[in-house]
Amino acid sequence: MEDDLQRPYFVCTRDDLKEKMNKQINDISEIFCVSNSDVTALLMKLRWNSQLLSERLCQENNKLSTESGFVTDSNQDLSDSDSSCDDVDDKVSTPFCSHEFSINYWNKYLEKNKKKYTISCPLQGCPAEVEWDAIENLTVRKKNRYDEYVLRSYLEKSKRQIKQCPAQGCRYFIEFPSRINAEEYGLNVVCLCGHTFCWRCSLESHNPVTCNNASGWLSRDLKKLSVSMDDTSCLDRWEACEASMEKARSELQAFEESKNTTLREGLMLIVQCRQFLKWSCVYEYIHLEHEDSKKDFLRFLQDYASTLVQSFSETLKEEREKALSETTLEEVTCSKGNLYDVTISIGNYFYNFAKALQDGLDVVEVRHYDDFSPCWLCDRCTYANTWLHKVCQMCYEIPVEKPSGSFLNKVSS
């Protein structure tokens, strides 16, 4: 499970989620001395609400068992069971009823009901829950399918906080802690596979435009759009930015030094920046068609931001080569510290860029461009430093700190 102090979410694998799910099962099982199999069925029935299950196990255990079909009735009539197989050893029932069915029948029954979140005895009207004790007697394939069935139930309950990355072939999941409002902070999620997407609509990240605008743009025939547009520069910029973003994503996917989180965060930031620049072209097309001054200012921001990101990309390559050659802990620590400062500076610039678009580029009207100039002026000596420098290169004064972190998650669309 991957996490850092800036992102409000975790990137995890299917095994990570299974481990978390099994811990929830084991904790209740140990406290109430109930089998894991029973706890699993009960949690699925109660939508994985551990607190509710704990309360009911304490206050109304017998009633809960009856409602869930966890009561064995030795007087049940077997005449309604499946008689397609004469071999008794080849028949299986739930632990809570005596209705036996052949393994072949069970396999077909489970296949038919695989999309349901609770499954009871195949006999109509019997409330007995199907759980692991019954599945154990089936084939290995069905055991694995039952495991996936349980996990699917767990994920369905958590769908507001957990989603699988929508990139084709990606098996990573994104999880927001329950204390975090995923709808607010998940507008731009970066997966370890390099794919960035919007939590709300599952499209690729599209800040600074809304989900509806992004969907409308992607559904257009861009070839026809290029013919109908008086000015094709927006489309040209879109295509150029898309090519740069795909290159950045490939570099992230090829990155193998997973322990060097600073370098990986830098590569992830480049993917975010490239994608933001791409969608800023759509913002221009939608919102600035008749506002030439704002359009000129936006293109200035785009051009400088592209230069900034390209310089940052080259810095990352240099730092990566250094990381492979450095041998002492002091050298590695110093390199990571310098790279972290540069990453923060890039994030600050794009934070201001994104906020300006969110505000409709109102800065153009008041002629206040300080946050977007190609440099920052030192308050002490007024020396013009680039955004790649955290400390004034003339007097070594540290500038006033601006908002940092994952800039795209701080700006709503």
C-alpha cells in the first residue's frame, strides 16, 4: 500500500484489500468466538458494518442467527433436495440445513448467482446462508470464485471510498480514508501505473474543466472540430500536450526504483502537470473564445509552464543518475532534499495556475501577475529567481512559503 503526506488517498493492490477485509473478519471472530465463516456471512448480510454486527451479537445473538439462517434443523425433510446424484459423498449442504445438492448442481447455482451479494440455500424458501464451510467441498475454481464474491461484496460496500483504477489492465485500487470526502479531494487521482483520473466521473483527470465539459469534449469528433474551428491552435496544443503527457506516463511506468519515493513523486507530478496543460487547452476553447486578453495571458502561462515542466523533467533525469551512483547516506539525503524543494516549487506554480483558471483569470483585469511570472523576486535583495530555486541565488533568503502539496487536488472543477 502506497501513501505519502501530500496525497489524501492510498494506492493499494487487491491483496492489500483482502488483508484489510480479513482483519475485519478476524477481529470480530476473536472477540465473539464466532467462526470466520459465520462472521463473513454476517458481515456480508449487514453490509460490512462491524459496529452493527457487534451490537447485534451482544444484544440479540439468537435472533440474528435465525434471521441469517444460522440455525440447524435436524428434522428438515430431504425430499426437496437434489436427487440427480445417487452418491451421497458427492452431495453438499450448507452448515445450517440438511438440503443436499450435488457438486455439479452447486457449481451451476453459484455461477447463476455470482453477481448477488448474499446467497442462500438453493432450496426455495430456505434462509440458510451459503458460506465457506459449504464452498470448501466444491472445486478449487469455485473456492477462488467465492473468495472473489466475498471481496466484491466488500468493495461494493466501500464504493464511495474505494475504486479500481479505470486504466485498461491496471490492477491497482485507490482508497480514501473514511475521514476524507473522496468527492472533494478525488477530482484528480494519480495511480502508480501512471494513469490519472477523476474520481467523480472516472474519466481521465480533466482539471480545470468540469466533468460535463470533459465528457462533451471527448465525445466530439476532433477531426470535424478541427475543420469547423476558426483557430485550430487549441486543438494543436491539445494534441502536443497529449503526446508529452503520454511520454511522461511511460517514464513513470518504466520507473523501477520504488523505494525512492521522492523521484517517483516527481515523475507523478510531471504526469499531473502535463495533463493539466492538456485540459487547459479545452478551457481556452470553452471559456475564452471572445476574450482575447485572457486568451493571451493563458497562453503565456501555458508556454512558461511547459518550459518549467521540461526543465523539471531534465532535473529528475539528472537526480536519478546521481541516485544510482551515490554511495553515502549523506549524499542520498542531500539529493532527496534538493529534489523535494524543486518539486514543491513546481507544485506551487501550478497551484496558482489552477486557482487562476478556477477564478476565471480575474487577475487579467487587475494586472496582478506576481504569482505567474517566470520568476519570484526576493523580498530582501529583489533578485529575480526562477521557480526551480527554493532559496534566493543572490542572498540565500528563503521566500515566503506558498501552498504546497498535490496542487490538482486542491482545486475543484
